[in-house]
Amino acid sequence: MQIATADQLFAEFYENNPELLFIVGIKNDGEAGREACRILYETLRQYPGYLDRIVIGTFHDEIEEELKTSYPDLLRGASMGTAAISRFSTGPSTMPARCAISLSWAATVL
């Protein structure tokens, strides 16, 4: 069994299913999480049509800040800390549900 890389998945779906949406979760914090951000961004630059179809998420506030600061053109989900603050300050979301593929990204897969 071989684990597909993000590049292999994106390449497969980029041409064959251009309407597909992705949610990518960066699971690591610290240096491994920052490295995952960098590699993911470099990979996504090969697929410019994906920049508005892939949401990058993480549970780690420091990685959310890294994404926000270093890669502002990526769509981001909120970390747990930000989501909790936002949820309790704005009330329920009115955003419509959409179908997406969710990928978990850990440094060991890189």
C-alpha cells in the first residue's frame, strides 16, 4: 500500500474534477507544522485554480498565524482558539454547507 502525496491527489483531481473542493488539515505544530505549510503552499502554486477551492485548517493557533502571515492568499479555516472566540461572539454560522474532500496532513507523510 502506498500513501498518495498531496501533489498526486491534486494532479488527479485538477483535470478530472475541477469542481471538487478540498479541506486540508495540518496536524503538526511547531517547526513540522510550519514546514507542512511551506510544502503545501509550494505544491498548490502548481495548481493556481485550486487557491480558491482548498481550505487549509489546523487546531494549532501558531500554525493558523503562520498561514495568515506567510501565505495570505490561501483560504484558511480557524484554529480551535479562533473558532471558539468567533463562535461565541458572532452566533451560529449562516454559511451554506458544501461538499468537500478532507485531507489530513502530518509531517510524517511529507
